[in-house]
Amino acid sequence: MLTRQDCEARDRADPLAPLREQFVLPEGVIYLDGNSLGVLPRATPARIREVVECEWGQDLIRSWNTAGWIHLPHRVGAKIARLVGAEAGELTAADSTSVNLYKVLVAASRLAQADAPERRVILSERSNFPTDLYIAQSVAQELGWALELVEADEIEARLGPDVAVLMLTHVNYRTGRMHDMAVLTRRAHEAGALAIWDLAHSAGAVPVDLKGCDADFAIGCGYKYLNGGPGAPAFVWVHPRHADRFWQPLAGWMGHASPFEFTPDYKPAAGIARYLCGTPPILSMAALECGVDTVLAAEPLGGMAALREKSLALTQLFMDLVEERCAGHGLALVSPREDALRGSQVCLTREEGGYAIVQALIARGVIGDFRAGDARMPDILRFGFTPLYCRHVDVWDAVEHLRAVLESGEWRRPEFNQRHAVT
Amino acid sequence: MLTRQDCEARDRADPLAPLREQFVLPEGVIYLDGNSLGVLPRATPARIREVVECEWGQDLIRSWNTAGWIHLPHRVGAKIARLVGAEAGELTAADSTSVNLYKVLVAASRLAQADAPERRVILSERSNFPTDLYIAQSVAQELGWALELVEADEIEARLGPDVAVLMLTHVNYRTGRMHDMAVLTRRAHEAGALAIWDLAHSAGAVPVDLKGCDADFAIGCGYKYLNGGPGAPAFVWVHPRHADRFWQPLAGWMGHASPFEFTPDYKPAAGIARYLCGTPPILSMAALECGVDTVLAAEPLGGMAALREKSLALTQLFMDLVEERCAGHGLALVSPREDALRGSQVCLTREEGGYAIVQALIARGVIGDFRAGDARMPDILRFGFTPLYCRHVDVWDAVEHLRAVLESGEWRRPEFNQRHAVT
């Protein structure tokens, strides 16, 4: 049987432990929701103050040149590229994940229309994150195409001659299940389809090798494991073999070859720059850079491989402790036990009370979240483990709180059963 | 002949003068570029610190509920609505101007396809802001439509039976010329076309009455006269008669009727909320709210009508003083002399040296900007007058610097003739 002392010993032996010092962690909080909103890096407030008070306040419009605002999307993009197996100049920070998905889906559909016009299906997973499905539904409707949704284990079989694009989220937001990007991209290509990957729950959480997997397009989120702050800009990557073939439809001035020549005709910039659209939100973009820097700080300590090792240790520990210490309380594991299939989160389910249990945990300072089920999918109690700042002892304490909430029945209190707008 | 003392007297008599106290104005700078990037409101740094350090840093994910992040786009939108003749609930802050233009152009084209499928032309002005033309070009290309560009005085005559959408920027970015929104919207409707207005250089600068003019769609910019900070989110307005007829194509989760039910099918929210797409950039959105508040602070003093009166006084003064004090130096006025045709900026041109003159002025602390001409359009020396913080004495001093730059010939120095990436 594991003890809290064992967890403390693991933290003492953890070579990544110093990375936690990069963050502001509120007193009395065990934060297991970095998969939804990453915590505040210590460097961010000073950097934002500099952007607001010096660059904007004092240097004003000149900062587009003197502070390099105009290059910020590409500078941040080049840093994110290092985390996902891409090169500088292939990836840029821009807009939201949803907007970027629209860009790459339309670009992919144009490729398909040019190269294989008989293909008119976008294939995705039924439990993909809803905004991905909404955007795909919109694009399919505009094109007169179909969006087909299947279960994870039906994907390969459904890759038929009518499929133009396989659009998947690498790590499932509900279950934490991770697809094999290399295998599914290869299967898609063998079947004549293009592969778009949403890295929302992957970037900064698990190793990703976009070039090694030969993916076609990728997008991802800045405010989860990249710690970029609420609503941070997202990112978009396009394989160089496709980048120059089409303009994406949101052909705004920042994607123009010479935005400040103000020519009336759109002439797309070379490469990924044409995936920019309007003027980037500099405050949010600067905060994103600080967040990405916290992940890059792991590079001298082994980088994403070392973070992955710790992440797996944390999620394994959580699953082991829940099984051991919360047995008999009706919890079941939704996330895969097998390491290769699991992202950096663990999802539990319970026939009843999932929402209230999460609320009771939050009241105790253990912050996870809840995702309601439906006819097809169970309720989810979701716990994200960010290896940059999560400790083994946090896992122990979180499970002890979970056990206490279940044993005491405190989750049945009325205040834990009132729904909020956002959970 | 006017004197500097006359200008000082006008400032003393100016009922709007106290509004200037709302802003951080760098020492030694006369800022005539608020039409490109508004100055920093004094309230912004503290508000951003609160968002970053308290709402994000301490309350983390809970702030979507407790700090009302989820309502922020609509709260800011309702404030902007008061400045442009719209109602709360009809306008929301979101994305960039370019992205919002794409949304409303596609929505307008769908209306046209449903109601008048023979109309397949988007009509705009040749000297419209380039990103508007690029987005329209992209939409026209997707639809197999044509984008037609004419001169300002040719618009009415070109409103034929093939025109689906008239897309105009209310105040021209190059010349400061302002269209008559009421007349052109009526002409468009009489000709069977829809009217989209870009308020980038209008919102917070000149009175706008979207409902009174019966406009169909409008978009606008948050970082110019609204003082929202570099790359602040933009806004989008849709007349209620159209809002529920279609989803716009960027159908992301924030525009869903129940984003946090995570249903696989897109069900658009009622009204303007369906014009949201992804997660909003909260830091930049919070700064935008501070900026909008600086304009709303004029409401007890007469609001946009009073700001307009002062703006016209400032631009008239600038034109008068340039004519009087810079005569014989080859400057010509590009902006209209007639008040009803002029926004809140004055543009000059000169056969030679426009870029260098602007650089020499910047070196003296007088910040305007330069827009290069081409075969059709002259070079522009552009000066924006934000009535919230610009004084009559600033106008006097700016013209004196301009006179000195021209008389001394200092603009011929090599350092003023080196081009930057962004001007």
C-alpha cells in the first residue's frame, strides 16, 4: 500500500519539481483543471504590465515596429512548433481554435476538391469536442458535403473512397483517450484522405510529432497546457507541402504578402503567414508567449519526453489510489489504463452524483471539472494533471478529499447540486 | 489670424476637457494617431492586473462564472451599442474586424441567395480598407460572385439589379471622407441590395445611428477610437430582422444555444450570440471594456454629439492653421472641407517627401502616420483627432512642428527616409 510519505519521496526525487516555481498557485488549492485553463505563470503579470504600460502606454503605435508586435504571432508560433514536432515558420499563433479549424478545414476541402473531387465526406469521432463538430458541420453544409461521426474504434474501417478529410482531436476531451497519430494519419493517407489534428489537449501535455507523423494540418489551444491565459490565441500548423497551394478563406490583411502596402488585391504571404487574418490581440498574445515559455523551460530537463514520463506517473498514481482508497463508492474509470492510449487526464464516472461530487471537491480546494453525459456517453468527473506544476502529493491529497466526499456523503448537500452556467 | 493663446482659450472653454484626464499621455508627445491605435486609459492597467492576478491567478477556471467572463463579449457589446445607435443584445464584441466581416458577408450572401438569387455582385469602394476588400474577394470567389469596386461618387449609379450587397467603410481610412449612411443604405434597399457598414473609423469618433439608418449589418474595430488596446477584439452588429435567419459559417461553440451542454449538433443561439465563435481572449476583452468606458464617460457631457462637435472644431482648426501657416510648402488637403463629409481625421498630401515628413514629425513627438499612394491614389499624411484627449493647443503645436519641418528641410535627412515594416 502506498502512503503519503511515498508521494513526498517521489516529489523529492522528481527532476522536474523546480518547474513548479514558475507558477502562481493559489493557497489551499489543488488544481487539476489545467486541461481547461492553465495556471498563471509568475512571469506573466510583469510582462503584461510592460506591454500595457510601456509598449502601449508610452510607445503607442510605434510598438508595432519597436516592440516587434508585428512578429509576435510568428515568434510565439516558432516556440509552439518546438513542442509539436514542427519547424519555425510552419506554425503561427492566431485567432481561436474554432476559427483556425475553419481555415484548415476549408483549405483541406479545397485540396480534396482539386485532387479527388469524388470525395465529399469529413470523417470524425462522435465524442470529438463539440466546437470541432460544429465547425465541420458548417463547412460540410457550405460544400454540400457530409460530416460522418463514428466511434474511435470504427475510424479505420470507415476510411473509404468517399472520405476527403479525417478530422480528429488527438486526446479526447471527455475520456482522455489518445489516438495513435502516426497510425491514423498513415491509414488516412493510404485511403486517400487528408488528416487534420486538433492538439487542444496535447500541446504541452504529450509529445507530438507532426512532421514525423506526416500530418497535413493541425490546430491547437493556447489556454490549456500552454498556460496562455483565458481565451489565449490558438495556433495553426500546415504541412509545407500544402501551405502555398491555397489561400484560406479568412484572407485578411495580416495574411497578405505585404500588409502595409495596402494593395487592393489580396496576394497571400508565403507559407503559414497566409493563415493569419486580422490584427492579433497583443495583450493576450504576449501572455501566451509567457505560457509557452514555461513549457520550453523543461527542454534542458528532457523536454516533452520528461514531462510525458511524469504525466504518466501522476495519472497512474491517481488511478491506483482511486482504486485502492475509494473502492466501493461506485466510481468507474473511463480513461484508458494503457499508457499509450492515455493523455494527461483521468476521467471517472459514477451512476449518480458526478456533478455534486466535483462541486464538493471544489469547495475543498480540489479543482477538477464535470462533463454531463447523454444517451451515448456517461457523466464524466475529469481531472487533468499538468506535469509542470502538479506534484505526487497533490494526487494523494486529491484522492483523500475524494474519499472523504464520498464517505461523508457531503456531496448530497443542496449547495453542491445547483448548476452554474459554466462548469 | 489665430494665435496659440486663442487655442488655449478654446481649451479652457471646452466642456469636454476633463475627459482627457482619463488617459495616460506620454510626456512630450502630441498623439494624432488615435485612428490607428487609441491611447492607454488610466483605468486599464489596474483592471488588467485584476484580471490577470486575481481572476485568472487566484480564481482560475471558476472566473468564467464568478467574474462573468462568459458574459464579457455581450457586456462590452451592449456598451458599444450605445455608441452606434443599436440596442443591447444586438451587438457583441468578438474576434477581429476581418473575421467579423467574413461572418456578416457570408450571412448577407445567404440572405441574398435565398431572397434574390440573381444578384451576385458585392459592391464596394476602390479605396476601402484593404482587409475589407480581401475578405470580400475571398467570399466572392467562394460563391462564384463578383466583387466590383467603384469610386465613392459612382456608388449610387452602380446599384443595379445584380448587386446583392453594398459593403462600405463609413469613414475612409485614407481620406477621412465620410459616407452618408442613411442615404446610401436607403439607395441600396431601393435597389434591392443589403448594406454592410464597417465602422472602424466611426465608432467612438462620429455619431452613428445603425437602427435609424436601417442598416443590415455592421462591424467595427476596438483599438482605434474605442481605445481598447493593440489588436483589441472587434465588434459585430446584425439587424434583428436578420439575426435569426441564418447561422454564420464560423459556427463555434460560443455561438451555440447551450455551449456547455456539449451537444454534438450545432444549435445556434438566438440573436447576435450566434455571431460568436471560439473562446474570447479575456485579457484583451477586459482592456476593450476599459476603452469603451472612456467614450461612455462623455455621455453626461453630451455624448457622441458633443464629441463630434469638438472633433469638427479640431479638424477645422488643423485645416485652417495648415493653410495659414504652412502655405507655399506644397501641401494639399485630401479630406473634405465640408463637415458632413469628414470624419475625425485630416489627410494631407505632398508630391514628394510625405513619408519623411511624417518621420520627422514623429522625431519631434508629433505622431501621425503615412499611407503610400499608387497610380490611382496620392500619398497621404494622416492626422487623427480624438476629441476625448486631443486639445486645441495640440493642434496648434502640431502645425508649428509641421511648419518647422518644412521650412528647415529637416525631412530630407537620411534617417527620415528609411522605411519600417509598419508605418
